[in-house]
Amino acid sequence: MQIDRRYRGRRRPSPWPIIGLLFLLAVGVYLLATRTRFFENPFNPLPPTPTPTRSAVSYLAEAEDAYAAGRFVDASAAYGRVAELEPTNDDAFRQQAWLMLLRGHPAEARPLAQQAVEINPGAINLTISAMALDWAGQYDDAIKIALQAVDKDPLSAAAHAMLAEVYADKNNWARALEEAETAVKLDPKSAMAQRNLGYVLERQGRYDDAIAAYDLAAVLEPKLGYIYIGAGNSYLAMGDYDNALVQFEKAAEANPDSPVGLDALGHGAGLAGDPDRAISVLRKAIETDPAYGLAYAHLGRVYYTQLNWEAAIEYIGKAIDLGVENEEYYYELGLAYAYLDDCNNAIIWLEKALDLNPDSQPALQGLDRCSQG
């Protein structure tokens, strides 16, 4: 028997392929365990990269920049974030209150001002609290707080200026002028002192002197639209509609995100005999801030003068819903209903006008018209 020399017998299999496979398996398990992005679904969005939380200082800088640019809505929002991050920061609450006043919302300003006073009952916080009360028509309460502010800091020009404004609203002319002049002497470069001197002089019928004070205040703080409105009102009182509208335009330009300047411009245009411009501008004021009641009232008044009773009822009614209380708007609303032969509704609003002024002749005439119908 021949032996085949080529036969070598069966070799033992090599272990290396198995070792390699186990190694790859171990690597895969490790990657899965550590949730590496290698095995993530590429169609799933990656988690956002963490960003640092903004500080109160950052929001404060944003607020100051917006305020300097006359963007009061943006400034209000930024100061609100400061207050959220620093709930004991009275400056943040006071600045919010001040801006709410400039934007035409004294009701919203009052709790913010009160919060600032509760944190720190200093003269400046008391001054803004008095201003919120005064602009809401609560003159007796306002004068008490303004006097506290002056007692707290007799050298505060702002406190004396605010006291002057309240005295003027109370028709105490001598004390109003005394406090206004004191404020200007304490700080001739205070826009608030100069503006409130203008306000006192305007209320006294000294319109040329009032305009001079307003003009100086505007030089000191050109982004405070309410200063231009004061000057415009003085021009209106003198029958100078052209210069009045110029001032109201400046107010609208100074604070483009606030309805107050636009409202003054629209109202002035209506008084100047330009109803088309008045309606256009007042509608823009409402678009800028749908919660600003006076713009609805002034728009309703324009429609009233055009004998558009339905539109007058719509817009004056909306103004009243937003908290506007005024004898004129009450009797205009009542008369609009009366002219539509709806005396049931007319009597309601005519009587509200008489509640504010028992001698209101338009309201009395409206009731007489209804009694004869």
C-alpha cells in the first residue's frame, strides 16, 4: 500500500477571528453605553448647546439703551426681566411704573410704583407713586404722597416738581407755582422740573411762558414725548393748530412704540378740522396699543362730529370699557344713541354725565329730547 505524502491532517482553527469579533462587539457595547453620537439617528435633531442665563445687569443695559432711544415698550419689558431676577430691586419697579405712565397707563403704573415704595420708601419712589395717583385722577391721595416725598428729601427737585403738578390739578395756583419754581432752582437741568413748570404755567393760562419751559425741558430730554404734548396743548389753547401739530408730531417720533404721541396728533388733527388725517392717525395709535382707551375716545369723537352715530357709539363705548371716564364722552355716547332714537341706552349715559356734572347742558338737552320722544 502506497502512502500519499501530500496528506497533512486537519489543522486546528485559529482563535484570532473570534477574538477580533469579540473586540468589535465590546467596542459597540461601550459606544452604546456611553450614548455616543455615532449610533444616533442622523435625522433626529441634536440637543441644543447650553447657553449661559442672562444676568440682571445685561437686561438693565438693554433697558437703558431702549429708554435712551425712546422705545418705551422694549424698555418696560427689559426692566420687567430685571425685576424678575432681582425682586428686591426697587429701581426696576420704579422705572417700570414711570414708563407705564409715559405710555398712558396710570392704572398699571400704580401697583409697580407701590411695590417700589414698599421695597424702599425713598423720595424718588414716593414721587413716582404720587405721579401715578395724580395721573389716575386721585388728587387727594397724590398730594399726600407728594408731600411725603418732599419731607423725605427737601432737596429733591423731582419731589417738588411733582407736588407742583398735583397742586395745579387741585387748582391751587399759588402753591403750584411756588413748588415748580423751587424745583427749577434746585435743579435747572431737571427735565421733569422744567416740564412741570410749563404745566403749571399752562394751567394758569400763561401759554407763552409755558411753551418756553416746555422747550427747555425738551432740550434736556428730547426722547420724552409727553413734554412735546404739553407744548402742543399750549399752542392748541392759543388756537395755533399748525405749531400744535408740529409738537404732536415730535412726540410721536420721540416714542414710536407708544400710542400717546399718535393719539395727541390724531386728536389735534381732528380739532384742526382734518378728520381724514385724524381717523388715520388715531387708528394707527390703536394698532400700536389696543389697550389705550383715549385713542378710541378721540376716534369716536371724530365720528361723532361727522354724525356717524354708529361708529361713535362703537369707539366711545370701547374707550369707556377700557376705563376712560369723562363727562364729554358720556354725553356724546348718550346723544349718539338719542339721535338713533334709542333712548333706553341714551338715558343711561346721559345720566352718567350728570353724575359727573349735574349742570352738563348737553346731557340735559339729551334727556329733554328723549322725554319729548
